[in-house]
Amino acid sequence: MGLFDRKKGLPADFFHGVTDMHCHLLPAVDDGFQTESSSIDGLKYMERLGFRQLILTPHVMMDYADNTRSHLEQLYDHYRQVVAESCGLKVRLAAEYMLDERFLSHQEEGWLYLNPTERIVLVETSYMYKIPDMDQYLYELTVTDNHVVIAHPERYVYADTDEFRHWKESGYSLQLNLVSLAGGYGRPAKDNAEYLLEAGMYDYVGTDMHKVSTFEQWLQALKLKSHQVDLLHELYENNARLFGA
Ligand SMILES: [Fe+2]
């Protein structure tokens, strides 16, 4: 640490055996991978990087009204066979829920949990605005014994350090998008990500991969200090617990 902890590219074994808990590889359901064949390329790419397990988190939001739990589970039923035939990765289906007007209605079908045993739900908000009902929605979710992970807090332009602290004090976990640290979402998101990582406020780390080429480009640009690498390994340990046995 200190003067001699210079930033370097990722160690070769950085992703060895790790779990991704946020990606858009389930094809043709959102703005992620659009075809089965591009998704298979994505799976093979992640396997080459060293990933062992993936939690698939398609967007569930008003813009993708077809993405009900039963619809996604039906598609996943086919996709898991595609995965088994294409690579050695273990996969599970969850979802990334947008905090929009329909958010609480998903409760009727039951949540697609990041971790069903611990009832952990991945949520996101609009990048630009904090919806007035956010705290109410999350209260309704957690009062029924669910737990919240807020996706990529570093990216929300309305969120400042007080907001981050408020989320942590409310008991919500925070998830870093790895390439935020490379500037993949701009300078303010990079600064937020470095702050939150350093402050020990992140609980999980995901790729949020929508497309191999974009992710790969930012991964190559990613330079980290060795103590940041150590902090990320701790987050990957949490990811593995999320996936379960
Ligand atoms: Fe996402």
C-alpha cells in the first residue's frame, strides 16, 4: 500500500474460480445478449477468463413487460441445457428489478432471488432520478423478510455520499460494476466506485455484462492497486456464498 502500491492490469488469475452475480447473458429478453449464439460466445469468453459460476439477472421493468417470472423461467429451462452443452459453467436464474411503478406487483409471482435461501433481491433505479417511492418500495420488500442488493450505486447521478450511507444504514447491500473502476461509465461513476470500495461499503461485484466487446474493452483498460485487488477478492467470496453450494 502507499507510495509503492502502483496501479497495474489485472493479475492473470484474477477471475479464477469466481462467481458473477450480475449479467445479461440470458438471450433476447432485454438490452443484453440478443441471440443464443452470441450468448454462447459470451459464456465461453467468461469461462476462458476463469469464471466458474454465473447468476443471470435479466431486467424486470416496465420497458420489458414480457419478463414475468414464469416467462423467464420458461426461457431459462431451455437455456440451461444450452449452457450445459456449451461450457462447464454453473448457472442460476435471478433478475434485476427496476424500482418503477410495477415494482411491488412482482411480489405476487414471487421474486427471482439472487439467493433463494436468504431471500436476496437485486434492484436498480433510474440513473437520472431517485423515484419518490424508493424508500417505501424497499420498506415493503424488506418488511416481508427479504433482503436488498442495490445494483451499481456508483452509476446513479443523483446519489451522493449521504445517500450511500443512508442505503447502508437501511441495511441494503451494494454491488459494484467491475468496469466502473476503469471509467466504463464515466469519471463520476469511477470516483464513486473508488470511494465506495475504499470505504468498505460494497458487498458484491458483478460484470453487468451486456456485450463481450464492451466489457473486454474496459477490462483491458482496468488498472488497480494491489490492495484494491485484495478488496475485490473479498467481494468475490461474498458472490460465491450468494450462489450457494
Ligand atoms: Fe444489469
